[in-house]
Amino acid sequence: QVEVVESGGGLVQPGGSLTLSCTSSGILASFSATGWYRQGPGMQRELVADIRRDGTTNYADSVKGRFTISRDIDKNTMYLQLNNLKSEDTAVYYCNLQSFGENYWGNGTLVTVSS
């Protein structure tokens, strides 16, 4: 079983920034896709951003220009840089790893944007 652990969430004011991290017991570079999802209050889980094995990235329209997904292969860690945060970004953020049709999820990290 692949373990996935997110960290870095917290309370931040509108306009602020956070960096989320995701580590795994598996080698991140070996997964076909790795990404970040979020689930806000009363909302369905949605894709925020993902990065493919070849390094190509994809972002939800709502976060383009504000969030950046990246990975450090040597540290086996994926990041999500959140800038210019808005109240509607409040959600639990989940790390997702995909391999051979399997999805692996962490328990999530809560991001709260509030003044």
C-alpha cells in the first residue's frame, strides 16, 4: 500500500500565500500522474493541478496564474505554491498519485482563507 502524506495547510489572510507539500512511500517520479485536488465545504472534490511523468502540468482555470505545482525528484516531494489566496480557496487539499489505474490519496491538509 502506498502511503501519501500532505502538509503545509493553515490559516491565511486573503492575498496571502502557502506552500503545500506531498510525500509518499512510493517514488513520485514513477507514477503516471501526480496532482492536487481540493474539497471545499459542501463541494465535490475537484482537480486543482497535476503534473505528468514527463513534467507537463495542468491547472484548473480558477487557480491559473496563482498556484504553481512542482516536484523535487531528489526529495521525492511534490509541492503546491498557493499565492494571492481567496476565500473561495478554503478547502481540504489532497495529494493524488495515479499508477496503472490505481489512485492513492492522502488524508488531506486544511487551508482556510479568512481575515
